[in-house]
Amino acid sequence: MYGPGAQQASCAQNKDLDKNGRYPREECVRETPDREFEYLCVDDYMRRMIDARALATAFEIGLIDTLSRAEEARADELAKRLGADDRGITFLLGLLAENGVIENRDGAFSLAGGFINALRFRDLMEMKLSLSNFAAHDFLELFSDLVKSPEGFMTKARFPHLFAYDRCFDSSEDDRRVTRQWMRVTTVLTKYESQACMKYHDFGCYERMLDVGGNSGEFALRLCRKHPALRADVFDLPLVCDVGMSHVGDAAEADRIRFVRGNAVTDDLPEDYDLVTFKSMLHDWPDHIARNLVKKGAGALKKGGTMVIFERASTPVIGTPGYSLLPFLVFFHSYRPPEFYVRCMKENGFINISSKIINLEMPFLLVTGVAGAQSLSGKGA
């Protein structure tokens, strides 16, 4: 059970009130489904808008860094160090304490142990905070449009335009800046999400991989790092490849990762791979284009090669989603059930098809299949 109902159920089971007559905060708020991956703890600290905004401010004004360096500090000391208003800092500290970010011991504030653990994933935490606070404007102002007319929402909303694929063909400094901005988001997400894909599929038997729409090369990098025999080609738009080469350039695995410039929607894919992957790419496209991309991927495989699709999944809402999911919820029309990709693989002659739902901060689907004889004729439609 998720959302407020889960929190209330947890509280109802705990009869031990604190000295102020309140249930212990840890019991009321940290009720979560079983987690396979530690990094998911970052979402605990941004379940509500006010919690997320307060935490973002704490990062922005240097409060988190200050408390990371000091064992503890009083409110007036923090206000002086940070050049902040006394009452403002007191208010912020109260919000952070209620959210389990800090502890208050008789007026001396320090980072809470659970939050210190979550700071191991600081890049993900700060990225999700920034992304959620950006997406919130569209959700608050345009949710009715999203429900009634997804096309109208996409036209009016600001957040979806962060991912400006149309600006990835030229190499102007402004286009490069915009591309780097959204690629930072996708790279951090892939850094963590790839753990689940690697846990549930054994990539150790492959030698030559094509990652279609592979972005910065982060997914290929993670796989090559774990499997020294693997070589990867990342197929993506020209400017994306330029930024990606810079991203992987200093890695020890860089000589096994090659970037291939092209447009997967309009261009043929290179061939003769024993592994083709689509990681968080197919949902960007309408059904007919997604089907054709799977067909092209099939054509890039050797007979007996494997296709791996790893995407956010379309599933029923269970409980109230947390605030940190806003950036993904605004794209809910784009997510599909695994059966869609299973059908695509069957249409292209794949055998040994399997599908699995993996619960991260939201459900992901993992669909895999082995190329049969039909799969070799997968040139674009």
C-alpha cells in the first residue's frame, strides 16, 4: 500500500506516542514497499511538495553542506554562517526536521542518520528535486489539459520541451548547452535505473551491442564496465553523440564504446550485433514509430541475437504518487504495458520472449527476445 493510506495504517499500528502526543515521525513517514535498490531512499525526502521545496532550498543556500562539515550547529549560528534571516532559518529547520532530514537535540541541529545515508546518492536527489519543482508548474496549471487533451498539454507545457531533440542536429553553442542540460538528467537516471536491468538480465554472453537512442553512453558504459568482453555502439542524434563522447571519454572503457551518428526514426541501423537495446527510448514515440523501431532493431541483430527493452511501464495507480514522480507522471500517456512490446517482438519473429515488471520508484518493464529467421529482415518500413 502506498501514499497517505499506508502512512495512516503504519501509525495506527504504533501505540507509542512521543512526549508531545505525536506518533514517531519515522514510523509514520518511512513506510515504503520492500526495496531492492538502496538509491530509492532519495524519494522518501520528497514525497510532498513542501518537503521537496524545503530540501531544495537547504541545498541551494548551503545548509546541507554546512551541516555535513559540522557535527551540529544552532539556528542562530547557521543563520550567521549562511547570511540568512533568523526566523527564515528557524522555519526551514522545522520543516527539515519534520521530514527526517535533520535532528534537533535541544536546539542543536545535525543531519539525520537516514539522510546521511541517502546523501550517497546526492546527484540523483538533487536532480529529482530540480526536475520535480520544474514539472510542478505544468502539473498545477495544466493538469486538466493533460487529462482532456494530451496534445494540447504538450503544446502549452514547459517541462516536456526541456527534452529538445529537435536541437540535436546543429552544433551551435546554444544547442549544445540545451542538449547538455537534458542529457545530464537522462544520464543520472540511467546511472541508477540500469542496476535493475543488469540484475534481471545476464549481459555476460554478448560481444557486440547496439544501444539505440543510447544518449550519453551511460547505459553502454555500465554494461562494458561489468563485462570486459563487451563492445558497444551507441546510435543517436549527432549532437547527442558529441556530448556522449565527452561523457565517456575519460572512462577506462571508452575504447570499447563507439558513437554512431544518425536518426533511428529515419535512418537504417548498423547490423551484425548479438545484442540490441532500447533503454527508456521507445516511449518517446507513437505506437507506429515504436513498432518500426523494434523492426529496425530486429534487422540489426544476428540470428540468435537478443533484443532488450527496458522502459517505464503503464500500470494502474495504486495510492497517491509522491511529489518526486511528477516529472514522470506528466508523460503517463506515453508509457505502455509490456504486452505491446511482446507483440512487437512476435511480429518480427522473435522467440523465447519474456517480460517482467520491476518496481523501482515506479514500475519498469523488461522485455527480452531472441531473433529468429524472420527477424533478419527488419529494415525500416
